Amino acid sequence: MLAHYSAGSPHAPLVVLVHGVTDAATSWAELITHLAPTRHVVAIDMLGHGLSPRYTAATLQSPGDAGAAAFEETLDYLVAAHGTAVLIGHSMGGSIVASVASKRPELVAGLILEDPAWLSSEQTTAYHTHTQEYLSYAQRVWRADPEQTIAQNVTERGLRAPGIERPGADGTRGWSVPDHTGWAFGKGLTDLALIENGSVAVSQPWQEIARSLAIPTVVITSDGPDIVIGKRGAKEIAELGNQLITIEWIPGVGHNVRRSAPQKYEKIVDRCLAQWQP
């Protein structure tokens, strides 16, 4: 069972949040605050992240599949107690919730995928190429110097707070204080063995997963330089011919879409929830 955190009434419709690689449940602080008045919100610490179990030698053979299996077990438990869920996943979390939903559609009322890690072959190669660089940085900064971790993230992503509107280095609107602190908390608790492994994808090709989805699915993406889906992915998704998948664009931001454009993101989420959980 994965560590998870709840907010809102347990009698309200269930929404489950699943973070990206090297993040944690704390990364959803602002969206939890937004949804909790009307929904039972559960944020998950994925395998090897936050307070959830670490990877073993066996699960590191296929980290993505192991993470998906652990999430499916936790989702089974939550749905048995609270009813079908809308799943919202970012990056790695998006790819994993889609994988589980494709196999267990009876558990899921709908999917919202924030720039899911449905990587091209070039993106996969680039990720593997920089594995040792990521590992070194995690050891030197994320684990050793939390203050520097936050300071560098503020410089890169900017800051949005009362009376402060400092854009990030990429020009996008700054992150909030809860976003920065939640992000940094997750970085310090990530299993370094996962970073060293260099792979978080499930073994089934994402195209097969997307083609087989039998529940309403919204993919939120943008056009920033670090975007995974973007125009390339949107075209490939459209060519799969699954009419249940729609693309929502929030232009001018990067891979962390909701943190750079929270109001636009929340508007899309609210519209989906009103349709799927009236």
C-alpha cells in the first residue's frame, strides 16, 4: 500500500492525484486546497517517493510496472471504500494512471493527464543520457542542501505570492510558495536508486494504452521548451483514433503546467469534474 493523504469529506466524490517522478503528494498543495470543498481528494506518494516504500532489486527491474502495480493496489482500496475515482496525473503519474485505467476501467470515472510522460524515442534517449547528471545533482543539492534546492527553483520558476509576481527564467508566471516547498520536499525523499536506474515508464507502449482507454480522458499540455506532449504528441494521439481522448491547450508554459497557470488549469479540471462527477 502506498502512502496517501486525504482532504475534504469522505462522502464526496473521489479524486485521486498522482505526481511525477521525483515529486511527492505535497506537490499538489494548491489543487488540493481548490478541490477539497467539493471533493474527497487523495494525493498519493508513489513507489520510491515521499513516505512510500523504497524500490527493491526486484522492482527496479521494471520500475514503471512496479509503480503501476502498487498504485493499482492502493486505488482498489480507495475505490472499495469511496466509489469510482477521477484520476489526475502529472508526467510519470499521468502515464501510470492511464496504464492502470486502461486495465481497470471499472475503477475510474475519468482521467486528467497533465503533460503525461508519453515520450518519443528521442525524449527517452535524452532522459537516459543524462541519468548520471541527474543523480549527481540529487546527491549534491536535493539531499545535501534543501535551502539551495528551493533558491535555485525560485530562480528558474519564479515566485508568485501576495505583492510578488516574479516570472521564471523561461518567462512563465512564477510558482506559489506551497508549490516550491512541496516540490522541494519531494526531491529530498526520492529513492536515488530510481534516478540511477533511469527509467520510470511502464513496459507497455503508451500508444497501446492510449488506444485502449475506454473512459473519458483529457490531456493538458502546452508549447514550452520542456513540454512532453506538445504538438508532436497531440498529433500522434489524434492519429490513434480514440474519440474519448481530447487535448486541452494552455499556451506559454512548460511541463509543470498547473504550477505556472493554476487558474486556467483549475478551470479545465472543474469542467471535467462537473461532467464526470455531477
